Amino acid sequence: MARVALDRVRKVYRNGFEAVKPASFEIADGEFLVLVGPSGCGKSTLLRMVAGLEDITEGSLSINGREVNGVDPAERDIAMVFQNYALYPHMTVRRNIAYGLKNRGMAKDRIAAKVQEAARMLNLTEHLDRKPSQLSGGQRQRVAMGRAIVRDPALFLFDEPLSNLDAKLRNQMRIEVKALQRRLGVTSIYVTHDQVEAMTMADRIIVLNAGRIEQIGTPSEIYHSPASVFVASFMGAPPMNLMRGAIETGAVRLSDGTALMQAPAGRGGAVTLGIRPEDVHVGEGPADFDVALVEELGAHRLLHGEVAGQPFTAHVLKDSPLGPGRHRIGLPAGALSLFDPDTGVRL
């Protein structure tokens, strides 16, 4: 297992593009850390620097207290699982899983034992003599994971491993990946653009935006106390409601003047208000909610419309009688997030 530390690690390409701005954080032994953000935010580049597949422009990367900036990937005691499986099509599952161990010169009986154990953990025992073309997408991804497991690495690196799977299988596989990581106790870094994957799998999340770390925290911290407007809008499905408002005459107000809560000490002027759809009290409160559309989702319903002339979504239970039209809503002070409208940073 491994402890990983990054100290102002930065990546700049020859054309001057800064893919990763100075990043500093630590990953605890046995932790499952997820890097999440939109395409081009630098998450895969950061992962590849940890793997040794990208050179580090500036800063220091250490694994178990040893700086590895110039260390070859093969000597970092890592195993990587990719999006495209990277299986040898002419080899059986058994040979694919064993390939790396065979290249290392491990004894045949030990290889056989490790392959059998990995196959048992991944429900691949009956598929060991099949070739990748005879497997489903989920089974192929299990083979790729099995090849990583048998190496007994100190660190697992996952680069969007589930993005090629359909939605149902992706849900199943993320449960399996997390359960497997807990059982093995191996420190893991997982890259995804899917915020649901990040929320359901991570011990901690790092949200990246344009090469910069926006926030580091547990899924609960990221969701309930977003550090910026970007995090608030990126994490959550549906995302946090964000509205223009102001702090004036001792109160936080919507743009139509409706008072929501007492103003924070020493604050004034324009503000961006945020609240999660499930935290809205529909049916009573000081604000008007003009509902235009009801989205039926089985266990619950989403009401879409406007508050103070701005887009707004509220979450209600499936048996709620509320439908299109004007309703009163409350926005509890304890659930409100306030952001600086110029910088986007949480106040």
C-alpha cells in the first residue's frame, strides 16, 4: 500500500499550455481518491504524472516518502486500469491476467494460484479459457482489473475505466470496483468526468477545473458546502440552484427583494445564492415559485420553473400533489450557500 504526496506539481507543455496548475495534496494509505471534472480539466494529465507517463514540469511527487519524479513507471509499484481495457485479443483471459507476471519471471505455479484467486474475486473463473471477443464489456473490464490485481501493487490508478459501458452495467461495476478496493485495501486514484461516480465511490474527491483544484473534500463536504459556483453547478444531479441576489438592509434577498435570511456580518452588495433542490420547502415560505414543468422520476418528482425570474428546480416526493402553477416556497437559511458573484468563491 502507499502514501502519495504532491507538492506544487505542475504540467506545462512545449507550446506553453498549462495543463495542470500547481497542485498540492496528499493521499492516505488505503484511501480511494477520485479526480473529477469536465473534459480538458487536467485530471488524466495529473493521473499520468503520478504513473510516470507524463513528465512533471515543476514540483515534487513522492510515494511512501520517496520522490519519484524521475523514476521509471515500471519501478513505481503501480498498476493502471484504462478506459479501453488494453487486452490482447489473441490471448485467453487466463493468459491476459498472467501476462505481466510471466514477463517478470514468476514461477508457473505461483502465477496459476494468483490468476485463480483474481478470477475468483472477479467472477471470471468460468471464463478463464475464453478470449476477449467472447466476453461482455463488463467482463473485459474485470479482466483488465484482474491483470492489475495479480501484481499486488502499492497503488491502483484508474483512468475512466467504466466510461465505455452502458448505464446499467456502469452502475453495477462501480459498486464492484469500490467493494474490491475496500477488500484489497490498496491506495487508489480514480479519474472520471461522471460526478455520480465520484460521489458514490470516493473517500475524498478533488474537483478540477481548467487545470486548477477547485475543492478537495469528502463527498458530503463537496455536495453540501461547495467551495465555488463551479463546484456547486458541476456536482449534483440536478445541480444546485444558483440565483442573483443581494445583501442589503440587514438581510440576504432575492433579486425581487424577498428577504431570506439575516445578512452575514460585514457583508453587503451583490451575491450569488445557492440551494440544492431537495432542500427547498415547497408549499410554504416567502418566495413565489412559478412551476412550468413536472418531471416524473418514479420515487420522486422534480418541479422546474422560475423564482424571481430565474430558473429554479425543486425536489418533491412522488405523492406530492403540486403541479404547474404558482406556489410558495421557503429557502432555509441553513441550506443556503452564498458566493461572491465576481470570483465565484464561497463566502
